[in-house]
Amino acid sequence: MDIQLKGKRALITGSSSGLGEAIAKMLASEGAMVIIHGRDKSRAENVAKAIIDKGGSAEIAIGDLSTDEGADQVAAEALQSGKIDILINNAGATSHKSWGEATADDWLDIYNTNVVSYVRMIQRIVPQMKNLGWGRVVHIGGGLGIQPIKEQPHYNATLAARHNMSVSLARTLKDTGITSNVVSPGAIINPMVEDWLKNAAPKFNWGTDMEEIKYKAVQELIPNDTGRFGEPEEIAGAVVYLCSRFADYISGSVLRVDGGTIRCL
């Protein structure tokens, strides 16, 4: 099925690894020209090369989105070869500090990294979309922004802010042909999560087999209706759908891809 992304140019922040990389590769496989962003040039170049080697189109844009200067640099590099039809705001950081550990500076720092960096790219990329009469903005949020836990309160709050600002942006973009939506992942497996699970397994008596560890971790920590962790490609699939012409009538929405972890009507 042609989802009508051929010829579209997409900037995916934080796409030199992890979830952003999976999103970029899937968009490229659907015919979009993707711009790989990161702070490490060699990592971004490796992702772009992997996409090009498979017949896709990719460029890179390097910069630190936590500063105005870095965001200016990324936007300039991304727009150098043409318009941007799609902005995927994915770059960010996590923190596992508790209420007693996270200082006011920790709150300010993660808010700047996880929320204001999104705002910076919206302000630099969305105005030129208005001249196109069509565009897609997709923000990566998270279930902890909907149902926060007692741990990492500053991180949870940034996810809630992402959800809120995305809906506000959708209202602002009324009648422009540009949509703004959130994809809200549940617990997604990746090498970093696997390392954490391996190290935590003895504490929780989860055994030594990785598949058994993952199963028990889901049952005890993140119970959901599928009984497993999600895969990066499952998040990427939701993002690609929201970028397609089949999602023209979806804006201001939060698409949860969490296996039913979040229990809300």
C-alpha cells in the first residue's frame, strides 16, 4: 500500500540511535528523504549510510538542541537542501532520580532538554510548513506523562508537558493542513534496557535467561495486556502512520502504543 510519503522530507531529532533511528529507517523505507540528527557526527553518518545502502535517501544535521545556537545549526543544516514536510520530535534524556534526589537544577535541566528542545524545533521548522499547506509534527511522549509513578517525577512531568504542548500546537495550526500528534510508547526493549534488566535480575530473582528475565520484569514492573515489552519498530509504525496521508483527519491526539499498560478510558 502506498502511504504517500514519497518525496517528503522528514527531520527526526535524536535519530543517530535507538527509537529515532528505527523511525528514520521506516520513514525512509516508505520513500521519505530523512534527515538524521544527533550530536555525534560519526554515529549520524553511520545511520544515514545504512539507509542509503538499502536504497533510501538520507542526510545529516548535527547539533545540540538544548541550546538556541545548536537548534539554529540543526535547522539550517536540515533546510539547506529543501523544505521540511515532517518533523519528528524525539530527542531527549531520561533520569531515574527520586523526589529526594532530584534538585531544582535537575528539574530545570531535564525540562530544557525534553520540552524546550521540542519547542525550539517547532519554532524553527513549522513556520515554513505553513507555506507548503501540508505538514506533520509528531512528538514522542510516554505513558508516564498520563499515569506518573512516584519515581523520576521530573522526567514524568516532561512527558506530560510534551503531550500538553502538542495539543496546543494542533489548535494553533487549525486550517493550515499541518497536524500535531503524540505517539506515547510503553516500555520498549533496547540494548540499554536489556543491560539494566541483566543487572537487576539477581535483585528480583528473575533468573539468568534473558527471555525469562524480560517476561518476569513485565509481569512484576509493567504488567500489560500483551505480556511483553514493545519493539522500536512498533513505535516507528505508529509514527509513520501519523505521517501518512491516511492520517489527515487526526490532530491533537495521543496514540498510545503500550500494550495496554495505561488503563484509562
